[in-house]
Amino acid sequence: MSKIKIGDQAIYDARVLGTPRMLVLGLQHVFAMFGATVLVPLLTGLSVSTTLLFAGLGTLLFHLITKRKVPAFLGSSFAFLAGYAAIAPNGEPELLPYACFGVACAGLVYLILAMFFRIFGSDKVMRYFPPIVTGPIIIAIGLNLSKSAVTNCETNWGVALVAIVIIIICNIFGKGMVKIIPILLGVIGSYFVAACAGIIDFTPVKEAAWIGLPISYDRTVFSLFTGGALDRGLLLTSVITIVPISFATMMEHIGDISAISSTTGINYIQDPGLHRTLTGDGLATTIASLFGAPANTTYGENTGVLTLTKVYDPRVIRIAACFAVLFSFCPKFAAVIEVMPSSTIGGISLVLYGMISAVGIRNLVETHTDFTKSRNVIIIALILVLSIGINYSEAGAIVIPAGSITIDLSGIAVGSLVGILLNAILPEKDYQFNKGEPNDTGVDLEMAQGKSIPSDDEENK
């Protein structure tokens, strides 16, 4: 394959790849995103098939809105796991549509921020969402989910430990693609051990059809308004609980677009612009949630593949999106994933939730947060204590009567709102967003290894 120069780096010219190679590269992107994307429905109770469908469709919509310029894949977002857990703690099918409604509303918040970026510019908008606010929120998200991870591990600690050990070995010592997909390899290894131990019931796999529709109407948000038993209080609670999480995920989005820009040597912050990328991500999240799929987000794992292959043509990503849509129409494929034992899920989530919190800490460190300032310490303290303390209180939320309904404010919701408000009114704000160097947002909820994976040649230097 011939190479061309962009900046100081040589990349492969996708124009001479040919269709077979483009298809293989597209499959590789599916392989990279797959483990994390299907893990979210496994943790929440949402449909795997619906998740794959709207990961593909959401990616195609994102590319359409961003003028087909940005090589980004949209997969399942982990940031909203706490929101799903607050509304449907055990993945109850009758409660998940309420959680999805809240996530759909969170996606619309992206459109508001996109409008602000378009009208006022990034530097004026980002001052209200500095790392001093988003970092502690991310830390709290991971810690609030820790109990469910341990509970799942307790079903079989042996199987859970297999997943944990594989992830650690691949993440620390792996090279190339192995380093990019430790979660997927952990799932496969732990799943295999559980199958050999005879603790998996494969009956649902045998009974599942090879071809089927990936959407079930009773799992969609629309079913809430046609069933005649709508719980308006729970619907409002879902919005108030989940929407504040979007403040962190929007910063995550900016961090991911920054990483893709750094990888390709093309400034996507300027063209097509954050207003377009936010709009694409937000609309993809809203549409996916309305049909019962998880929220979407730009994926760091696929940015790692870009770094590894040096093929930045967005058409390769769109091929991957088409593969995801194709796989969503195979119920047997989804059934293989859905019979995964709880202990495997527990081992994976134990690492994942801890890494989410660790990333929040990293955000504060890398953005040089000044802990000598009392205002910063107060903001962090209140966000953490409110977010975690309320979640583990007896009620699990702040209950507010509002006429004939009650509103339950989760710890994450309260902590987020308090943090944003305090940062806005307290003096000595020192955060400046530089759109020329947007990595100083410091927010990225994806697995750390998905950001910058050196090639084998670079590692040997």
C-alpha cells in the first residue's frame, strides 16, 4: 500500500486499498468496539441486538451530520450505567423504558450545547464545565457502580478472576490488537472457562432463530405512552436523575474528538466543528434510546485502531457500521452473548468501574487542578460526598413531593448540579479552554488503552 504525508506522519492511502482490504479493516473496527459495546446491554438488561443496530445506525447518522469527514465510531456509553441502575436496579424490563426516556432527554442536551458552541464559541461555553466539575462526577459514577460488580463476582469468584487476570495481562503486556481489546479477550476467556465448567445453560442459544428483527416494541420508550399505565413520577425522576450525566459525557465527546484530531493530524474541532459532532452524537443517543438501545458515544477503542493501522478514511468506519447493523439481525448471535454468566460480567465490570473512577482522578491530575484553592476542594468534596452518600443512603435518593407525583433525585444528579452551580458562582475560576489544544478538557470515559497504541515498529525503537 502506498503512503501519503499528513503533517509529520506517513499514513496509508485508502484510495488504493481496494474493496477486500477495506472490508477487512471495517471488520477490525467492529472487533475493536464489540466487547465494550455489547457489555453495556449485558450490564443493564437492554437488548444486545438493538444495541448493535443503533451503534451502526448512529455511526452512519453521525457521519452524515459531520459531512462524512470524521473517522469516529459510535458505540455504547458506559457513563450512563449509573442512570440505568438508579431507575432499573436489576434490569427490570418494565422499568428500562423509563431509563431510556431519561437518556433520550440527555441526548437532546447535546443539541443545546452544540447551539451554544455555534453561537458563543467554545471558550465561553467550556468555562462552566471544567475538569474540577466533570472529574469528580466521573469518579462518583465508577464508585456508585462498584457494589453491583462485587455482587456479580460473588456468584463465582473463580470465573470472575479469570476475566480480571486476562484483562490485566493483555492491558499491561499485550501488543498491537491484543492491547486494544482486553475487555473482549477477558469475556471470551472467562466465558470459555465457565462453559467448560458446565455453569452455562445454552438452551436459549439452541432455541434462538438465525434471523430476526432486532427491535421489540415493548422495550421501546413509545410503549410507555400506549400501555395506559404510565408512571409520570418515575418518568420525571428519570429525566432529573440521568440528564446531569450528560454534562460529563459531553466533555468526554470533546476529549474523543480531540484524540481523533491528534491521531489523524486534522483539526476536527474547527472543521466540521464541535457543533456538528455534538449534534451527531446527541441525535444518535436520543434515537437509540427511544428504541431501547443504550446511549451512544464516540469510541476510544476505534481511535486506537486508527493509530495502529494509519488508515484514517471514514469510509472504513462506515463499513464497520454496516457490519454492526448486519449482525443485529441474528438472534442466535445475541443469545450467545446473553447467556454469559453473571460472574463473567462481574469480573469485567469490576475492572471497568474501577477504571472509570481512575480516569476521573487522571483528569484532575493531567489538567493540573490546584488543590491549594479552597474553592476547588469544596467543589470536589461536595460532588463526591453528595453523589456517593445519597446513593448509599437508606432511601437511595432525595425524595421531593411535587403535587400528585414524587421526584427522586439520585446522588449523581444532586452532585452534578451542585458542582456546576458552585463552580459558576464561586470566585477565582482559573480554567481556560483552548480550542487549539482541546486535550486540556481532560475528560475521556473510555478504556485508557484505546487512546494511543504504538505500532510494533514504534515499540521496537
